[in-house]
Amino acid sequence: MHQDPAKRAVLNEVARFYHEGFPGAPKGVVPLAALYAAMEREGVPPGFAADFVTLGALLHALGLWRLTKGAYLMDPDIAREVAKTPVGRLPVDLLFRLPEPAPLVLLPEGLPAYPELEGFHAHLEWDPGRRPGIAPHLELRFLAWIRGERGYYPATLVLDLDAQDFKEAVEKTLARSVQSAFGFTVEVLKEARPRLVKVYGAILAQALSLTLYLCQEAPDLGGLSPRPPAPLVRVKGEKKVFPPDKPLVLPTGWRWGKAIRLAREQKKALPSSPTGRRVIPHIRRAHWHLYWTGAGSRKDPAKARPVLKWIPAIFVNRDLLLEAGLTEDDLPAVVRRVDPHEDGDL
């Protein structure tokens, strides 16, 4: 792909839009519509309409990913824990904390809801809202890599973010996607609609949870740090980027995963509590915590103001690992909480 001058020019345009911005879109968000315009301008062969759209989605994600080339290799146990964590009422603004423009999440055992999906890029997009009744809004896009008989092929999943929280976002997306893609005229598709909603919803929710794991302040990356995006530089009157030559593989969640597996192996050897029940070490899901603060708020509630903090996933019963003969080096690093939002308005 990089040897094709037209496609290479489009990839460079993605990088330019990322750094310089695009009118109407949030900073760092490259509208797919702008990329399609660049494809037409550079003469990228259109082919069939579906092929043009698929190629655009591919260039969009890869154009952002190549700025950093971070590949987050998820520990299988952590991936399962995170994937089944409900996102609920978490605010969509969390996605602005992605560590890279389009991180690549690698799943050694596939997505629990769809094992053939063994990796995906996650990135933000700006929908200009040209559909009836839909205003301009952010989208989260997944370029999924699905294993087939002849290798891997890409597929696009879209999550509309014109919502206050992820629960509402998933519900809106499912209603729109199924209705627009399958309609209400073919009886067989009418009958299949509940199953399509269930399966697509599960895939969306699990991919979203895994993406949010990377939005933590310290998500256990094996001591490595993501690369900063390759800068835009001027060369002979043109603006270009020079991306890294190779991907950077970041082992994600492997310390936590190791601790969980060791604890599982030692579970029978651990002494029982007086009640005969002890909870095996595990990850308690991330959640939002709302509390009230302010000078004099204890005496006068009218002076209190709401502050929202995100409590990342925490490790429960670390002491049981020590009883199992493990050291602190076998335990996950402490994850710090993010700074609170001053007004609590997300």
C-alpha cells in the first residue's frame, strides 16, 4: 500500500489533518469525509462504491496508527476480565484519553464475543451529521482484523458518540445500524434482528471496554510508554511525516494477568477464613465516583460542589498472593486515579 503514490499521499493527508486540525472537528480528530475527498483528489482508484468505502476506512485507521505504531498485546486473562466489564454510564469524554491516535489492540485468544476477531484499531471520527435528524457528532471507529480461511480481513464497527454516556451511545448505535443496514422490508431480516442486535451489541461493548482499559492513567504496559505521534515537518516545500519503521509492542496487563494465574494455582493451598470463604484475587471493575467538596461544605451543604473521579480497575485481595509465597514484584503496579473534573460536567 505504501508503494502506491496516491495511497501514500492520502496517508500523509491523514497525518496533516491530525496535526493541523480540520474545520468543525475536535483537535486530533480526522473526519472520514475529508479523507474521501483526498482519495478523489489524489486519484485513488474508486472501484465499486463498497470497495471505495472499505479502502477509505482502512486508510483512515492506518494513516492514524502509522504516526505511532503502538501494538497493545493484551494478556488473555485481563482481556477476558476487561471485556466483560459493563461500561454503563461512563462518560464518552474518556475516549479523549486514548494513548495514541489509533492504537492497535491485539487479542491472543480473540474477542470473547467473537473469537475470530483477533485485533482492532480504535480511533475517533467526526460525523458531519448529513443524515436526517442527526446532528454533527463524534464516532468511535474500530477497524477489526478478523481471521478467516485465507488470512485476515478488515471490518469496520462504528459507535455513535452523540450521547451523555456509553450505555446510551450503544443503544443509539444499535437502533440506527440495524435499521439502516437491514431495514424492515425483508421478513427473514426482521426475524434475525434481535439476534443481530445481541451479537453486534456484545462485540461493540467488549471492544469498547478493552479500548477504555487503555484510557487509564497507568494501564500496566510492562514498563513501556507509548510513542508520541511523528511530527509534521516541511521538506522541500511540502509537509510530511516520517513514521517509525517498526511497531512498538506494549505488553498490556501481563503483570496483573500473571498475578491472577499464580493466585489461581495457589487457591487450594491458601488457608481459609473463619467463615470458610475467601475471595480469590481479582480485578474490580473501573467505575466513576461522585463526591462533594468545597470550603465549608461540611457545615453548609449549599457550598458543596460535585466532583467526579474515575476509579480505575483495582486489584482485590493482594494479601492472598503474599500468603501464596509471591513477592511484590509479582503484583500489579499501583494505578493512580486521574485528576477530578473541576465542575463534574461531562
